[in-house]
Amino acid sequence: MKVNVEVECSPEEARRFLGLPDVTKANEVYVDAITNAMQGVGNFDQLNEMAKQIAPMGQFGLKLFQQLLESGAQMAMSGAGQNKPKRDG
């Protein structure tokens, strides 16, 4: 049997539902830092160098991070670990 569930909610509601931390302030600081760094970029070579500093592993690193987040979300949604018996210690 296959069951599909659709949920309509804002990103803020989804964050709260999943129990994720509010990183709004950290995101604002990050965006401000990137914006300030971009103001000094005058050509493609400078932009490329800045991108290497931000994401040292490039596209591979970003893809690896995305896979990490997706697998964590899948585990959280499937309730992984809830049915494991507790050890008596």
C-alpha cells in the first residue's frame, strides 16, 4: 500500500514542526558578510577565488552536505530509532 500525505505550511511552520533551530540571526550575519565581500569583487577571477574560500570543496562539498541533510530528514520522518529496545545497564 502506498500513502501520500501533502502538507501545506510556511518554511517557519515546517522548521518548528521538525524541531529545527531558528537560525535567522546567523543567516543574516552570513548574508551580510557575503554582501560585504561581494562589494570588493570586480571581475570573474576575484569572484571565483571568493567562492573557493566560501565552499572549499566546491560543488562536491555542497552536494555532500545536501545528502547529509536529506538523510537526516528521512530518518527523522521515518521515526528511526523509536522501535529499538532499550538496554538495561
